[in-house]
Amino acid sequence: MKALKGTGVALVTPFDQNKAVDYSALKNLVEDLIQGGVEYLVVLGTTGETATLSEKEQQSVIETVIDANQKRLPLVLGMGGNNTEALKQKIEQTDLSEFSAILSASPYYNKPSQEGIYQHYKALAEATDKPIILYNVPGRTASNINADTCLRLAHDFENIIGVKEASADLDQVMAIIQDKPADFLVISGEDGLTFPIVACGGAGVISVVANAYPNEFSEMVRLTLKGNIDQARDLHYRLKKLIDLLFEEGNPGGVKAALSNLQLCEDNLRMPLWPVSQDLKGKIKKEMNRIAQIK
């Protein structure tokens, strides 16, 4: 899955002042990211506020991204859930022909055991030939896919082709990288840890900040993959303070504030999410102005 190395972007879903999906802004964002040099796009992820979208809106978002992309970049579709049988049926019934892979978060709320997590992904892998990327995000799911479970899945199923690791546990990430199959992708799910994860052997990132800074962030990842560590480190630290600010009051509130400053979409979210505070908006704008002054 060489096409999924580098920088993937977890697309935001723009909303207008009435909280309706702004499909025009979504098209413009897709074009900006393509021109910004990212490697692939992730549709209907957490950053896209998918939990607040109706099934009809989700389908319209998919169709809008496919139309705007015009097959220029690989697409990955977010498909997760905590009812294994229902998710399995959804995968079987969904037209996945335009997508290179599925990104599927570990079941949330139920807090399954490691064996339960394994059996969940086993059922998904057996329901489709489409490549699957595991998504480990304990801060949202309340359970961790530990390294042993991840490696067991990686070795047991050919169509489980990678993991988006957002545990922020570098020891766990390195344990997976050390013992994974050669072609298994370990993808950073933490923008702030992408540089060290890729430097340790990771395949890239599925990023939030790259919605706003596709050029800089994707170049940092490419440089790290090539072993140009000094140049990559400079870009990492150029964006580090902004990355911290974007997640200070939750995602995607921070990145939508940044995108609003860039006039790429309005700073609107659907409840229960809420825009970041005026104080944080000011800090984000100040930091973006500082970055813009760096040659």
C-alpha cells in the first residue's frame, strides 16, 4: 500500500452559519489539499464530525469528495462502530469501489477485552477484501489496542494493512514497528508525534493540522521518510506550537479556527462540539502570523 505512505488528511466537514454542510467549501478544501501536496484523503473520520451527520449527509459528503478529487489522490473511508455485526453488514452493503482502504476505529464505550478487539477486527476482515487500517485512539474509545493484539491482527489477515496509532505511547508504537510484517503501515494519529514516529520507522500520518498546512506538514513527513532529519526537524518545530494550540480545546474546533483564518471554511461546529474560546482563537491567529513570517 505504497499509495498510503506519507500524509493523509482527516478532512473536516465545513458547516455554514445555519450548521448545514457547506459542500462548496468542502470542494475548495479538497482542491487546496491536493495542490498542497498531500498523499491521500480520509473521508468521514472523527475530524469530520461524522457522528453529527445524518446518513444522507454522509453519503453527500462522500460524493462531493469523490467528485472534487477526480481520482487524483487515494481516498480512505472512515467506518467504525461498537456493534460488530451491524458494522460488518454496513461494510458488506457499501460501495467501496472509489476507496483504497477503510479506516476503522476500535469499538468505543463497550470497552472490549483484547480478545474482543481481535475478534471484532477478524469479523470485519472476513467481511471484505478491501484493505483495512486499524485505528487505535484510546482517548476516545476508552480501550487500547495493545501491541500484541495489533501485531496478531497484522500477521493473521492480509487485508489488515496498517494501524493509525493515536495512543501517544511511543514505546507501544515502537514495539509494533519492530515486529510488524514488512509491508504493514504504522501511521501516526498524533500530529505532534508524527516526526518521531516516522523517524522510528512509521509510514506517515493521518493528520488534522494538514487541513490548514498541507505543504509544510506533508513536506516534513516526506523529508523524514527520506532520512533528511535536520530539515524535517526544523519543519516539526515550526509547527509544534500551533499543533499544541489546535488541540488545546478539542478537535476539530482548533483546526476550524485556523481554516477560518485562511478563509477556507467558517468556524462552525455541530453540538455537542463548540468553537474554541476567543482567547484561544487569538493565540491561534498570532501563531499563524508568526509562521507566515518565517522564510
